[in-house]
Amino acid sequence: MKVEERFLKYIAIDTMSSETSNTFPTTKTQLEFGDVLVKDLKDIGVSDAKKDKDGYVYGHVNIGKEKTIGLIAHMDTAPALVGGIKKPQIVKNYDGKIIKLNDKYVLDPKKFLSLNEVVGDDLIVTDGEHLLGGDDKAGVAIIFAFAEYLINHKEEFNFNLAICFTPDEEVGLGASRFSVKEMKADVGFTLDGESCYRASYENFNAASCVVEITGVGVHPGSAKDIMVNAALLGVEYASKLPKDMIPGKTAGYDGFIHLCYFNGDVENAKLEYILRDHDVDLLEKKKEMMQKAADEIKKEYPSSTIKVTIKDSYKNMRYYFLKDPTAINIINKAYLASNMKLSYEPIRGGTDGATITYMGLPCPNLGTGDFNPHGRFEFVSINMMYKMIEMLKNMFKE
């Protein structure tokens, strides 16, 4: 089966994860899709393929070599838009012009600059109403295509292959029940990026911050010098933080303070933030800013109470690779052998690979040819999927 044929098969299955579910995985469709993946792995010759009790799918191709490389992709799609697309469009030899998705939406290269990277490629785009699901079923399809080739050409390769397809990555749980022991790999790679010419071994250090404010509520007619409006203190608190240190005004290595939630009335207010920075010391300074703003509010309004709770979420995997660059060296050699250009870019977010790295399995991220994820303007380059398959062949030969 061609990589694009498998991709089209898998995106027709809606595997949206859920941010509100209390189950694991968060949706039944992921468990059902896991069964499909196990069957398909066995069909191509991965005889030990299985799904564990948490919905993770594992499989191995042992060709008798000393070392094993693991490849990881997630099976769920983002809850931003419904998936299970049945009629995606295929654009042959993209000419660089506007692509009509439907009567309401278009893909315009002036707005979506990533289209300029794929001129001349064959693309798969949405119908304008559904998520495509290339994040991360492009990664799943690429792993299948490579695994099938390796099984039929074992003599060409110098590494065994370990595979894992994870659930619930899109809701931040993808690595939460991942088993390094079950994976049985010496080094791993997530296939969950965009361009096949970019890889990542850096991500944000992350923390959450919850600010809880208690005011003083009395009848507004007799409120002078008594009432302290908690909702207004929440607004004032937010105004004390740097105005340009927000997602909408940052890029690259810039960190940010992001207000995700704000609710309040006279007596109570709650603000929820996420703090992000690639530099751990700068993240600590952001934490200090959050507490300093609270201290200033408390000093100005002594009859109020304000509580700041900060918790670390995940950390930058870069620090691991500074000590052990083995996985990065594997990437560099494979791209050189593939005669493909390569640049590294920081991930402006989290990645399963970061958590898995600190579990003991070093795990940088590779591109898949999927662009504009999490919405109706998503598209996949078929050409880039094939290029990644060729790159993986060289990776396993080194």
C-alpha cells in the first residue's frame, strides 16, 4: 500500500481526543483505531504488534542487530475541529496559486506562507469543513511505509525497529503512560513535525500559574472605602505583567506569559496562566513576575487576599542532548546521506518526545510534511512523506 493510500485510509477514521473526558484514552475511537493499527502491523509482518490496556500500540522488527531505533507517532487528532474526513482533495503538482477548499474557504499562499515551500508537490487538502488529521496520521503512515520496506529488505539495515503509536497526545497525555521498557529501544524519534527539512531537539520549559483573588463584597450603595472588587483586581493584576510577553507578540526563542482563563465577580476572581520559555532561568524570572504582581496587589489592597500557585509542567529536552548528542548525530548523518537540507528549530510548545527523553529514551522530533495542523486549512505534502521514508532508510543504515 502506498503511503498516501494508507494516509487516506487512516484520516477517514475520526480519532479526536477530548479535553473533558475522564477516561484514558479520552475517546473510544482511539481504542478502536488501535485495533486497526495492530491488525495492519501484523499484516505487513510485525508479528508481535499489540495494544496495551491504555491504548498504546507497540511493535518490533528484530533483524538481529545490536541496537534498536524507535519511531513514535500519535494516533489521536486535535479536538479543534471534527475529523474523519471522507472526501479530502488531492492537488497534483501544486502551482503556487490559491486552492479552493469549498465555497467559503480557500488556501491562499499569501496568508499561509508554508504553501510556498511545497510548490510542485502533490498535496492532500481538506474539504474546508473537517480536520485533515495529518497531525499525526502522516507520521503513522510514514512509519508503516518504512517498516514494510525494512521487513522486506532486512539485509540493507543496521538497526532493529521499535514502533509505538500513542493516544491522547493532543490533550497533553500522550507520554503519560508510555513504557520505555515495552519500547525496547536505544534511541527514539517522534514523527510529528511539519517540514521534512526541519527537526527539533528543543522545546519550551513550561509551568502553570493559577491566581485566586478574594475581594470584599458589600452593597454598592454603601461600598465607599469598603468594597474591593475581585474581578477588577484580576484586571489590574493582568495589567501589571509585560504587555508584549504574550503569544501574539512572540516567536522563535521568545518566551511568553499566556492568560488562558479569567472569571470573576466582586468577591472572587480566578486567572489561569501558562508560562513558557526555552531558557530555564528566564522561566524562573517569569514565575517571579507573577508573584511580584500579586504582592503589589496585596500591598495596594490589604483587605483582599491573593494566592499564586505555580507548578512546573515539563522541561526543555535540549539539556539532555547537550550531554548526550547521540540522537542528534544520527539525524545529521541520515540527512547528509539523503542529500537533504536540514535545519533545527525550537518547538514553541511541548512534545511527547521531551517527556519520553527524560524517561530515559532520547527522542527528538522529525517532520512529516503536514502543515497548518489543528484546523480546516491543514494540508499534507505527499512528496515530503516520501522524502521522510527515504531519510529513515538512511537513518537505519548508519
